[in-house]
Amino acid sequence: MVAMKQLAPHTTPLALASWRLIPAGVALLLWAARDRRPQPATREAWVAIALFALVDGACFQGFLAEGLQHTSAGLGSVVIDSQPLTVALLAALLYGERLTALGYAGLPLGVLGLALLEIPPSLWASSGGDSLDAAAAADAALGPALMLLAAQSMAVGTIMMRWVASKADPVVATGWHMILGGLPLAALALAREGGDLPARLIAATPSDALLLAYVTLLGSAASYGVFYLLASRGNVTSLSSLTFLTPMFAAAGGFIFLGETLTLQQLVGAGLTLGAVALISLNGKESQE
């Protein structure tokens, strides 16, 4: 999330979304070919992958990239990483994954922990301050609304993966869904942002190239491949709850490697987040017994 925010000045939202998907999808397919994983062989498999690409590729990454232009990386991360709430509800309805009292307690606790970790104290303090005019209020609401749509797209994609994996190899399906989901984003980027893109790319730096490589290979190819491989096999509620840990690791990394300070609010948020993941993990074990 932070890397994408840093890349934003030297690219455009939809171009960044497509660049994050298409090369990562190619990398996953090369990995799958090395392991001799089978390619989709039926019409049903390609239909499943295409729908997966629309929801989790084009919609998720498109809403995410656009939303980041209108909100901070921290607040955006809180909204995105709240998607385990939707996953838990859909998994209970569609897959019969039972939520125990531990699960019901852990999910909102995780969202609260994320909020304490990522939303700065100044924003909490100003929540009751001067009211915004209508235009400013609409602009302030646009970013979180887009991020919420991105979170719901990711949640539905997580739920879809078990169905997609019944039609095709999960790693191959993930690779193809990234390519197919990235192509319409690339077309939209050329149509909407093509005039502005060359000037921004000229201003790009070597550090931007490294950030893009990180976002593509680790932030997309590796993370998507592992996440959806596990989603095709295990308890998706417990798996998706691990996204609660993302902001916590970011804060810890900044403290260890960059000398950033952790406030009492962030430490409390980290503790609540760890507790939430533990509760949801225990929920997953109880529901399997």
C-alpha cells in the first residue's frame, strides 16, 4: 500500500494497477510451467477464471489504485484489511464455515486494532471539529468509498477461489486472472490517462523502478500465488484474518529499520490485532472439530 502510494506521482492510477497485475501474472505462469502445472482445459475453467479476473483483478486493483489517490495509505489500509468481515459472512453462507463466539469477537477486534495502528491521533481528535462543505465532504468520502469497493472485491475473490480451483489449477488460475484482469485496466489507462503518462514516466527514478519490481514480484506474484493457493484448500475465514497483520508488520518494520517511533496508540493497536488473529485462528480450529 505504501509502495503504491509512493509510486503514484510518477505514474497514473490505472497504469499502476495494470503494471502490478500483468507482469506478476506472467511470472506466476512461468513458475507454473516450471512445475508442469496443467493449463485450463475446459470452457468452464476459462469462464471461472474470467469471472475471477473481473472481480479480483480488474475491480479490486482498479478501485484500489483510484482510491489511493483520494485517501492516505494508512486509512486505505484499514479499509482494505477489513475485508475478513465480508469473507467470514460469505464463507458461513456458502461454505458452512461456522463462526463461534471467538470468531465473532475477533473480527471487530481486528478492525479496531487496524484503526488504532493506522489512523493518526490527529484524525481521531479532529473528528468532531469544523464541518466540511459539501464538495470537500464528498471528496473526503470518495477515497474510503473506493477502498471499500476494493475490499469487497477482494473478499468475493477470496470466496471464489475455491470454486475456481475446482475447475483449474489454483496457481495457473491466479496467473491468468492477473493477466486477464490487468488488460482492461491497461486499456482504460491508455484511454483516460495516456496523455499524462509519458511525462510522469520521464520523471521516474531508479528507486521507482525498484518499488515497481517489489510491488509486482513480491506484492503481487508471490503474495497472490501463496494466498490463493491456500484459499483453495483451507478455512478462508482464518486465512483472510491474516491480512490484519499487514499494517502491524509495516509499523514494526518502520520501527526496526527506519527508526520510526511507535506511539502508545499503535502499540495498543498491535496488541488488539494479534489478539484478533489468535481468536479467529482458534475459531477455525473449533469449527473444524
